[in-house]
Amino acid sequence: MKKIVIVDDEPSILMSLEYTFRKNKFDVFIARDGQEALELLEYVEPDLILLDIMMPKVDGYQILKFIRNHPVLKDVRVVFVSAKNKEQDVSKGLEAGADAYVAKPFSLKKLVEQVNELLIS
Amino acid sequence: MGSIAIIVLLVLYLGLLFIVARWAEKFRNGKLLTGPYVYALSIAVYCSAWTYYGSIGVAATSGLDYLTVYVGPLIAFPFWYLIIRKIIRISRINKISSIADLLALRYGNSRSVGAWVSLLIILAVIPYLALQLKAISETFHVVTNTNETSSFLVDSASYVILIIAVFSAFYGSRFFDASEKRPGMIAAVALESILKLLFLLLAGIFVVYFVFDGSTDLYNKASELEGFAEKNRIDGAEGAVNWFSLSLLSFLSFFLLPRQFHVSVVENRKEKHLKTAAWLVPLYLFLINLFVFPIAWGGNVLFEGEQVNADVYALLIPQYMDNQVITLLVFLGGLSATVSMTIVASVSLSVMLTNNLILPFGLSKRIHRPDFHPTALIVRFRQIGIFLLLMLAFVFYRSFAMDYSMVSVGMIAFVLIAQLAPAFFGGLYWKTANRKGVLWGMLTGVLIVLVLLVLPAVLKAFKGYGLLEIDMDEFGAAGILDTIGMGILDPIPAALWWSLLFNTFVFVVVSILAKTDYRQRNYAEMFVDIDHYVDSHINAFVWRGTAYISDVEKILVRFLGEERTQRALRIFRQRNQIAPEEDLADARFIKFAENLLAGRIGTSSARILIQGVTKEEKISLNEVLRILEESKRQIEQNKELVKAGEELRKLSEHLQSANEALLTKDKEKDEFLNIVTHELRTPITAIRSASEILRDDDELPEEFKNRFLENIIVESDRLNGLISEILDLERFDSGKNALSFEQQNLNEILNSVLATLNHLFVSKNIRLIRNGLEVNTLVWLDPTRIHQVFTNLVGNALKYAEGEPAIIEISVTLKDGVQEVEVSNNGPNIPEEELDLIFDKFYQSADSRLKKTQGSGLGLAICRRIILAHHGKIWAENKKEGVAVCFSIPLDSREKPEDSL
């Protein structure tokens, strides 16, 4: 079973994502903000992280940087999920080292497909 | 004290003055010397020995008349300020160095006006100078306890006068350029003004508090004297008219006396110094008169029944009390008054003598000769002139004025000088005034004064010497005076009124009837409308003819020297953009050259010199007026252009800042839209994903189904709330949100808000504390908006209140006409640096505990806008436990209060 960490500060979005990925046979860990995500990553080594960008205190970019600089986690797949979906936001996210950038609002079906693809390649 | 000791003291004193003057020359640009106080003090040169001794004599013998000499100038001061400012402007531009020069220039650069004015002034001032010398001589005898001897050769007072004359002659002529400033002389005069005031005050204090037992004691004793009451009131209409006349006379002399003209106009450095003089000089006059009355009546009490000269009470009293120091100091004060007056008067007289009499007439032929180098000669003339004038005054005093009291001779001199008044004031304010009017008017006035006042005085003096046996009464002047005085006026006021009346009448009538010439018309325009021309006077001078710069240059070199001439020419060419090879002179150059020369040799002589090398065409009067009109219009246009340029610059500045503001606004708007779209997408994302699950997942357990449906509803509400808040905010920011004011009581609004939120208090088990329920002031406000603010603040408090029990405290207070509300909870603190930021749009705290549980992030931003629209303030502060959000609004917030912001 693939391990996935989902980070988002919106409880209702988090709820949908959690339900959907469990349904699709993922081992799901959730974090309600950046700080919680960093704490979670201390003891969970996921295959993929769904990462919101705009969060208070510790934002998605800081977490991505932490992961890419982490000796063990550095190759984990990271997917940004953000409501900022202008072209420059997307390219900025990819340049920072994300494997994919998914704009909110998203289709859950497509998101699951995209995650699966990333995990195969 | 011995004569020798006094003479030594005198020499020492003059030496001190000389050192002060030298020091002032050396540091001529020092702050103190060029400042307003030295200037104002030098104007106090008005207070001569006359003040020092004469006033006391008058106060002792004839009562309040002495005050007129000071009431006049005091009344004059507001006018003085305006008129002198005008003259200063005219004189600066035209390099005018004396009152004779001023009048000569105004009446067409007229040699004759300059000469007659100078003659009149010299005629009038010599007896006046004689008075000063008399004062010195008399006081010298008092101090040394000697008597005046009939032969002036053995009278040691003569030598005192000789010393002063030499000093003045040497000192007064040190500068060739008559319009140049003399900081040394002015510093010495200012110092003397301080000394004479100080010493007279000292004498006054001595008399009142040491000789007598304070002013009450003095008054009581004096009031027992015979005639005290009669002398110290102005008797009925007659007395009032005489009093007023004498005040008018002093008023006029404050403008017309040559020494006043010199210190207040020629020596003025900055126009704004007049402002200091405008209060300091009246104050000075007040102070110096403070003890005149007590000294006079103190003397009357002490020397009752004795034959003593009341003029010198200030010396006699300390001497009588055997106080050598005060006697000497008073003597030195009187000496200061005399010396300063003598120096300034003789300097200005000698300048008039050379520039308006000797040069234009005596030297008018020689002056054109190229080998004639007049500089040294002019200085020599001035030195001799000053010395001769003082000697003449000395002769006058020894032969005529001996048995005349100081005041009457001085008054006759004043009445003579007053004959300049119509020409003077008319010249400044009436364009039609012209030369013929001035000359005829002055002649009339002077003749009247000569017949009515001077002749009787001379006859009386002659009679006193047994030279002529014609009595004043036989001559009939007294009878005439009595008749024209209509039994009301004393001789001096009668002569003043009649002479001035005829003088003015002739001046006005002849001015209107006589044909004027274009030069006079030109200067009339420049003088009367000086404010128009002050920046461009050189263009206001009308002149047409043929002249060569090189010819004029030769003259300038003779009077100014090669170096100064070349420097002046360079500046002139630069300023007027004239090529160095251009040799044909225009009106501007002629005026420029005349000005350069005028400072040295006076306006009339300057004109004569320039005329010698130029060929001037006559211009018709109409043409002068047309040219003047043209130049006036040009000046106006220039002014308007400058003004328009200024406005344009302001406008473009304004535009630029508006543009910058717009750019920032644009940037803010972009930022705002970014955040708004993000905030809108968040609930949409939640709704969309929940809906997708509900649609696709057939096996969704009931529990999850309900949760997702609930999410959809909550997020839809959130979306809706967000949209209305964004619209709300935008309406405030674009100023479309007008408030509708009503008078309401804040507690009532609060009650209704709390009623709707009551269920939340119950469900969250939060305790509510309310303070200030008794406050029921009616406040002008928009109730819907304030309701919104309360809902928001209480809503936030509900979100963050925590603990057992969770508490919300709401206080309403009224202080200083301002209604203040505080809503506090006992939840977590807000980091200090974020306290101000929470009112920003979409502000999110970095502290996750404060993370909004729900809400748009716009609530407080809207609250702030509502409160600002009520001209109030909103702020947040941390409590020991929790956070308080407070706002205050004025009781009437419809109008913006004056002191806010």
C-alpha cells in the first residue's frame, strides 16, 4: 500500500481528499497545516505528498524545500494543490521542485489518476 | 570736578566710541551689526540733548507740552512703517543718499529742488545743532561748577565743542560713496542710544527712590507747589489744539529730519528690520520719557523759589545731593545724545552740501573736464563742510541762542523742516505733484515761517545785544500771530498751521496747473507705484537718445575707479544679456550708470554728468505714459507667466503624485484580486470535491454522505458571505457607501446584536460581562453599520474565547465627548506586531491557534472602514488574558471633527 501525506488547512477539502484516497487503497496521513506536516514527516516516510501552498506560518514552499534537502525524503513525489493557478504560479511551483501542480478546484478522479501515474513512473 | 578732568573724560569717551566704530567697520558683516536691533536703536538718535535736558525743562515750567515731541512719533509709527518701507524701496533702487536727493529725483532729477531742499534743511538744522552745542556747554559748566564767560576763547566749553566738531568731521566723512552703509557710525550711535537711556533711567530712579521716598512721596510734595494742577492738564479746546499741533509737528519731523532719514533709510540693510524698529523705537521713546516728569517736578520741589535752569535738573539734583557718580553719568548720557545727533546730522548735511549744492552748481563746469578727479576733493569738501556747519552752529549759539530756551529754537527749526511735508508726501503718493508746485509751495511756506517766527526771534536777539532797536511787537508779528491764531493757537502752532496750509494749497494748485515734463512724469510713476517696479526698475526708466557706453564708461572710471567700473559693467551686461562689443547705450544703461554715480555724488550731479556725454531726445508726455504703460503691462505679464509656470509645475507635481497613487492602487487591486480569487476558489474546491464524491460513490456510507452534504451547505454559505463582504468592502473603498445617520444609543444596538447571538453564548457556555449599561447617550451613527461592527467583534470574540469559564467582556464608556466601546475575550494573545495588521484585508495570523475557524478575513477590514466613516478609531490590544478590540466614535460623527487626523 502506497503511503500518501495530505496537507491542507481547509478541513472540508481535507475531508474529501482523505475519503477519496482511502477509498483508492492509499495509506493516508493528514496534516491540517504546515507545522503539523513537518511534525508528521518526522516519522512517516510517504511515497507522495499532496501539498497546499497558502498556509499560515509554514507554507508549501517551505515544506517542499525541507523535503528536497532531507537525506531520506528528498526523492519523495510532491504534488502542489493550490487555488493559485495562474501560469506563473504553476511554473514557480514546478521550478521549486514539485513533481506536479494541480489547480483548485480539481476533479478528484483526475487527481487520483495523476497521483497513480506519478507513482508508477 | 575740574574742567581738565572733564575734558580728559570726554576725550576718553570719544575714544571709546571711535574704538567701537572701528571694531564695527572691521566686523561690518557681523550678525549683531547687520541685525535689526542695532538698526532700531540707531533710530533713537531722534532723542537728542533736547530730550535729555529740554524735555525736563518744559515739563518743569510748562507741564505736559514736553510729551508732544514723543506722542507725534508714537502716533506716526504705523504710518512710519509703511511710508519708510516705500522710501527704502525707492532709495535702494535709485541709490538715494539724502532727503534732498529723494525730492530732487522725484521732481525730475531736478538740481533746483535738491538745492532748495538742502538749503532749507541746513538753514533749519543749524540752530538745531546750536541747541546741542548749547546743551553741551551749559551742562559742562554745571558739572565743572564754572560759569560761561563772554569770550568764547577763554571758555573751556568752546574747546569741548571744538573736539566734538573735529571728531564729527573726521568721522563723518570717511566714506566717499554717500549711499554706502556706515556700520561704524551706526554701531556707535546704537551704543549711545543705550547709554543715554540707561543713564537717564538711572537718574530717574535716583531722584524717585533716593532723593524722594518713592513716586507717591514725590507726587504729594509736588502737588503742593503752586501751579502744579494747571500745568499738568491740557486746558480745554485751546490746549488740546495746541497740543495736537505740536504732536503733528513732531510727527512730521520724524520723517523729515535729515538724521532720521539717514538712519532709517540710508542705513537700512533689510526691509524686515523695520518690523523690529516698529515696536522697539516706540518702546524706547516710552522708556526715555518715563522719568522726565518725576525729575522735573522733583527739581521743582528741591529748588523751589531759587533761580535755577530747569533744563539741567537731571544734573543739578544729583549734584545737589552730592552724588558725583550720577552727575557724571548723566552728563555722559547727555553727551551721548548730543554726539550721536551731531555726527549723524552733520554727516547727512555735509552729503547734501556737496551732492546737492557744491557739485551741481559750483563744480558743474569743471566736472566735465576729463582731468578732473573729484574723489579726494569731495571727501575734503565734506570734512570741511561738517566742520564749518558745526562752527556755524557754534557761532549761532554764541551770538543768538544764548537767551532763548532750547525748546523754542528747536520748534522754529521743526516748523521750517515741516515745510518739506507737502513735497515729500505728495511726491510719494500723488503722481501729478510736480517741480513748480514744490518750489512755489515751499517758498510760500518758508516765507510765512520766516516772517512769523524767525524774524521776530532774530530781532529779539539783536535787541538783546543792543544792535537793533526794533521790537517784535513794533514789527507787528506778535499781533499778526495773535490774529491768525484766532486767540486760540500759540505762536508756534499758529505759524505751523498757516504756513502748511498755504504751502499745501500753492503746491496743489500749481502742480495741477503747471505743465510737467516727461522726466518728472517718469519718476512720479516710479515713486508712486514703486511696488510695480521694484524688481524691474531699470525697465521703468524712459530715455531715448544717442549715447555710447564707452563715453559713459570714462566718467564712471573717474568716480568709481577702473576696477569697480569694469566689475559693474560686467554684471550689467550679464544681467541684461548685452554683448560686450555693443557700444550703443540704451535707457537701461543710462539708468544703471546714473545709479552708480548717484551713490557717490547725488542724483542731480549724476544726471548732469551723464547728460554731458549723451544726446537725449525729448519725448512727449503721452509717449512716456505709453511706454510706462507698456512696461507695466510687461511686468504684469511676466508676473503672470511666472505664476502660470508655477501653477503648471504644481499641477504636474500633482499629476505625478496622483499617477503614483494610481499605480499603487492598481498594484493593491491586483493583489486584492489575487487573494479574492484564491479565497473564492477554496470553498468552491470543497463544494466541488464533496459533490464529486456524492455523485460517483454509490457505496457512500450514510454518515459520510451527511458530512459531505453539510460541507456543501457550509461552504456555499461561506462563499455567499464572502461575495457580499467583498462587494461591501469595494463599495467603501470606492466611496459609494454613504452612511445614513440616525441618533441612537449604542447599548440598544448592542442589546439587539447580543440577542441574535445568544444561542452561541449558551451553546459554547461563554460568560458575558457588560459594563457601562447606564450609558444611554444618543450618538449620531448609521445603526445598520454599527450593528454590523458589533456582530463582527462579538462574533470574533466568540470564536476565540476559551478556558473555564470562557469570558467575553463588553464595556461602553463616554469620555470627552467620545463614545468608546471595548469587546474583549480571554482567548490567546495576538502577537504584538500583528495587532495593527488584523484590520487588513484577508489578514491571516501566523499563529495557527488564531487561524480563522471560519470567516472571510474581511470582517475587521470592513469594521475599520465603517468606524473611519464615522470619523472614529478602531484598534486592538492584548490583555493579561485574551484580546480586546476597541473602537471610539464622536458623539456627532456626521461632520469631521476639527482636531482629528
